[in-house]
Amino acid sequence: MNARRMFMVLLVLTTVFLITGCTQSTAPVKAAQQAALTPDTVGVATSPLGNILVDAQGKTLYYFASDIPASGASACSGSCSGIWPVFYSDKITVSPPLMVSDFSSFVRADGSNQTAYRGWPLYYYQGDTKPGDVSGEDVKKVWFVVRPDETVMIAQRGMLGLFLTDRMGNTLYYFAKDTPGTSACTGACLAKWPAFSAGSISTPPVLDPENFSSLARSDGINQTAFMGRPLYYFANDTKPGDTNGEGFNNVWHVANITGTVAIAPTPVPTTVIPTSVTPAQSPISYGGGY
């Protein structure tokens, strides 16, 4: 009798163990299968470079400084697109903090489709072999991982080199008459050259966040500065990629990433010997440079 009871106890325990073990082993599989059926097409992942944009498989997405955001075109073609394959999804699904409205798509010159984030075309890097790789960062000084919280970005245009933009690709400028930490652009000048204010600073790692600061202007407007130089927009730039303010009056220049700017030339008045001099003669005016 004791032997039979022991047999029954062992049988019950064995059955419970098998049922429990089966449940524990299949639950994660079912959860993984469910996750695989409904992944976001774009997500945010942590990396050594901070939070970055990745695809559904966790592969890093990049932007190209030579692209013009929202232009409906890519500056990377031919052999370039072999190294930097385009990212495209016909249906974008995301979770907070990402927003579907920040994504768009366009048809490339070769007829293929490409997805853009805030107007910037998105790419993979051939050198990344597994999820989490970020080996494309800062390649040739013009390729960067995409950070969803980025407030200052880098653009590249021919002879202008590398310069700062806001996150949508709108060009930022320096005023040669400014002194470190102080803006000389007020009144009518500020209407033509609105102050840029980023709030929090997030930039490509090649830019040191410590080089950015916030200055409180005398008019109460907060303005972001880079290496002590206040940053501005130009009212005549109407879309991302415009650089119409470059060289304006020889005192306005795109905000290059070195923080340097050409010294404004000092006007030299032309000596005129009047045939007659009257007390009411008007003084010479050279304007405000804006």
C-alpha cells in the first residue's frame, strides 16, 4: 500500500512538473512570436552614441549632411548607394516618443523609394553587420546616426563646408559684429535675422555640447550660442537648404562648425574735397550691416 501511495504521489508530481515546465517554455516563445508579428517599423534604441533611430530589426539608421531635407531628393547615388543602402518602409508604425507625422517618403532619381525623417533621407551603412552597430558614425565627416532628440544638426554644401542647422535643416548664421556671449543684432536687425533658440542641446557627437550655451538678450529673448557666437536664422531663407544669408553685407555667414567667422571689413570713407563747405553738411553713414 505504501508503495502504491508513493507511486501515485510521484506520478502527480511528475505531471505537475511537466505541465509547469511546458507552460514556462512556451510562454516566452508565444510572446516573441507576437512581438515579431507586430513590430514598429522604426524604433529608438540605446547605443554608445545615445538614443538612435533603428529599423524593426534594430539596425542603425543614418543621415547624410549633403542631403537637403524635404527636397524630395538624395545626394547619395551610384556607388554611394551601394555603401549606404536606402531605408524604406511603405507603412511607418512607431511608438512614443516618435511620431508618424515626422516620417515621409519620396521617389529617388533611380525610381526606388526612400523614407525620410523630418525631411532627412534615411540610410543603412554597409559596414554595420548586426543590430546595434554604429560604425557609420562620422564617416567622411558627413554621415551621422539619427538621434530623435537632436536639436542641432550638421549640413554640408560645396564651398561652404560643414555648418550648423536646426533639426529640420534650416541654416543657422553668425553675425561678425557680435562679441562673445553678446548679440549686436537688435530691433529691425532681429526682424530680418531671428534669434535661434534650441532649448535643450542634442547634437552629433563630433560637436561638443559644452560649446553650446544660452544667452539672455537685453530684449528678454533667449538665444543659443555656439562657441560664444549667437546663432540666427535669415528671414529670406524660405526652406531647408537655403543659404541666402551667406556673405550678406560681408558680416553674415553660415555658422560653420569651427565657430570662426571672417572679420567684418572696416569701411573706409572716400575723401572728398568739397568746393564749398556749409555748416549743414550731413555726416557719412555706413548702415548697420543688416
